[in-house]
Amino acid sequence: MEFVNPIKNVQDIQLMKDMLKERSSRDFVLFVLGINTGLKINTLLSLKVEQLVENSGDIRSFLLVEDQKIYINDQVKTALSFHLKKTQPPLDSYLFKSPKSDSPITRQQAYRVINEAARKVGIADQIGTHTLRKTFGYHAYLKGVAISLIQERFHHACPSDTFRYIGMDERDQKIDVNL
């Protein structure tokens, strides 16, 4: 398995969102949900519409997965609303449904989506499906979320594992911790 990086530049994230939104509402939601929840790709791909949407059509405020309550922020709600209006999927269907079957897209397809989008917007770093999760952790830490909480979300043994995973070097850690 190749080592991949988080997307650290906020402008690159926005460029990817814009490009994916134009190309595919499904891929756009995959990216936005991934970078805003920190969920593993297998968990993301296994999501059904009904886990995020009430019978009334309202988007839930929380998602329950792996015995964790995951907050659904406004970025995710907006992206999800956009996708649902375009596709009108049944509640019992997979959120990231393959156009070829009733199954979700594969990890490999998700990798291609993320990697191709990154290349098209000029990101040269190693990018893959773990990039979504790492991007979530990196930006959560920069916004002041305690590393212990990110460590817990990622099920890491110690903070140093989490710092390494999210692409924080010693210099980044010291700058942010001392603010």
C-alpha cells in the first residue's frame, strides 16, 4: 500500500469540490463527506441513504456508525441535498451506488475518483482514499480539536501515531500547540 498525504491547502480542497461537483454529484458527496467526517472508505461506501436521510426527506444531524455518533455539518448537508435533488435515490439504496449495479462503487473506483480529481486540479502529492480521512484529521487539528479526540476517532494507540498519520511533522505540532 502506498503512503498518501492529506490535502493541506484549503484552496486545493475548494478546487476539488468545484471540479467534482461539476462532474458528478455522487463523487462530490463522497469527497465532502470523507473530509468532513474522517470515516474509513469502507464505511463511507457501505452507507445507505436512509442512514443520512429521514423518511420525511430531512437530512439527519448525526450519523451512527461503528458505535460512534458522527456530526453531519452544514457542508455535508449542502452537498447531500445537492446530490439527492439530482438523483432522487430510494432511501434503501447505497449512497455511493455504482451505475452498473445496485451495489456501491468499489474502493478502487473511489481511489480513481479522488486521485483523478487531485491530478486535474494540480495536486502533485500522493493521493488516495485515505487522503479524505487524513485531510479531516489535519484540518480538525488546525482548527483546535484536541489530538486525543482525533486519535480516538481514528482508533490510534498514541498521539504520535495520529500526528504522523495526518501529516504533521514536529515543526507543525510545535507551532499549533503553542498558539
